[in-house]
Amino acid sequence: MPPLQAALPAAYYIDQSHWRREREQVLHREWFCAGRLCDLGLVAEDGSPATQRLAVVDVAGESVLVTCDADGALHGFYNVCRHRGSQVVPVEPRAGRPAPCPAASLRCPYHSWTYDLSGRLLRAPHTEEVTDFDPGSFGLTPVAADTWGGFVFLHLTPEEAPPLLESLGAVPRRLSRYPLASLVVGHRLTYDVAANYKVVLENYNECYHCAGVHPELVRLVPAFARGGTGLDWTNGIAHRPGAWTFSDSGTSLRNRFPDLDAHEQVRHKGELVYPNLMLSLSADHVAAFTLWPTGAGHTRIECALLFAPDERDQETFDPSDVVGFWDLVNRQDWAVCASVQRGMSSRGYRAGWFAPMEEPSLDIRRWLLTRLGDETS
């Protein structure tokens, strides 16, 4: 059997100076999932296109404007006026995310410099007589923005950004039969978790903990009781006999997604899209977790439960069987993640170890250390 593998040192999870370094060198230099298009008001709840819209999101401490212009084109910008640095859309600390709204232009409230939704400076009062003033040189500072599967992704260092699909790798191919782009939100769950986002990712990426932490989940998916060994993630993980979805009963009156293969119709799949999107895919719904790291020891997690629009729009639509199951499993996970964070903060902890069945969790270590330029072994 392979030997134990060293995990990341404690400082990678608890140290604020390391958090600032990781935020700058990794989170601000990767495609970061900003949620569903509908969450940002960039499409209607029924999935129809929207134009002339504005949303504001916080990407690991950076306020970002996301716009959809009159032609339906998506744009991203730092929320910073090019004149004197005021936020174009003021966001008070700890005030929460401003609601998406219609917008025809963007006017800074300080000196009324005004931009169109593509970031171009339209008006700068009292600059008409300024020598050599070139409005074209004062557009908003861009952030790369793109979409996949109904999700919005932002890259805060656009000059370094690879194409989004290149960054996603094999994920779109593996999930090609799930109608992600057309799914709509049937319910949202939001959590504040007292743990580093990597603790959450590592927990998601292994099932060594499942037997002890998730008895209800193991009754639904008995294979999870084996500690994560021998799981067939390529074809999906089988449920107990007669069960085929993640719900209280393991079944549903909702129809299965129509294009799934024989395995996907009765099995569960999971994907981790670095750095902050976790997808759990059942035959009739998808649980999409967006992680919003806000510090070394805190992560806000938004769980969107996605359904086919013709199911969600039925008068009899009732997602409570799915909501109840996921909320239970989520709270079990977040409690143990917070316990890990507290333990890592002890002077008695230096670094942990990965058992052989936790091999997938090593992916996070390799993914992170490569980007930080640190040693990978």
C-alpha cells in the first residue's frame, strides 16, 4: 500500500499573511466562478437573455462590476473610477452584495465621470478644455468575463488569462450530457463557514470521512462507507438498490434529464472546478456550490439547487426532499470543516497527512503549490 503523504503546513490555512499571498498569486490569477447568470441578473429566472444589466461581486476582496450591454455582451471591470479611485458603485464593508439592477451607464458618484457598459468613458465633466485629454485612455480597468454551463467566470488578471474552456480542461466533456446551461434555480442555501476554503475543497474531494460524518448519505450511497476506495467517478457512484438521486427517499417524481447515459440515469457524479466551484450531479437536479473565500479562516458558501425549467415551473414543484437532504449533508460537512480549522489553529498542529484513500485531496496541494511556486513534495 502507498505510504502516507504530507499535507500542506498549517500556515497555508490559518496565517493571514499567507492568505494575502495566496489571494494575490492564485485567486486573482485564476478563472473564479461568480455564480449563475441568473444570480447576477444577467439572464431572467426563466433563462431568457437580459441586456443592460449590472451586478457587483466581491472576488476575494476585490469589488468587480459585471455588465451585460445593449447587445448582450458580457463585460467585467474593477469597481474603481479612473479619476480619483472612488468605487463606481459604492459597497460598504460587510453590507452584502448589492442587488443586480438595470443600467444604461455607470456614473461615479464622486465627480460624475460616466462610463458605458463596455467600460468606455462617456463623460468627464469640465475636461473639455484640458490639453491632450483623451477619453479613450480612461476606460474602466477590465476584468476578463466568460460563461460556461450557465455560470459566470471572472479573471482578475486578464492579460494572463487562458481561454476559459482551456482552463476547465476535461470537465465540460465529462458533463456534456447534463443540461447545465438551461437549468434554473429551484432553491438556494447560503452558509457562513468558519474554515479556509481549501479545507472545504479537500473535504469535498474525499470520502474517507463519509462513514463517520454522513450516516444518511452512506445509507443512500453504500459505496461511500468504504472510505473512498474503489469509487468509479468516471461512470458515477451507484446508489442503494432502487435509489437514483440525492433526496430524502433516494427517488423523485421529477423526470430525469433526457440525454443522460445509462450510468448517469441512476448514479451520482461530482466535479471540483478550481478554485471555487463544486458540482454534485444527480439524474434530476444539480447541487452547485460556489465558494467565496473572505479570509484565512472564513468562507461563504452558496448552494444553488438546479432543476430543469419545465420541472421548476410546474405548480406542483416541491424541492423540499432535495433541500432537506442537501441541507443536512451540508451542515454535517461545514461543522467538521470548522472543527478542522480550529484544530489547525492549535499550537499542537504543524501539518497533516493524507491516507492512500485520500489521494484525490492531493490534487489541491499540487494545484496550489504549482501556482505559488512552492515545493510540491
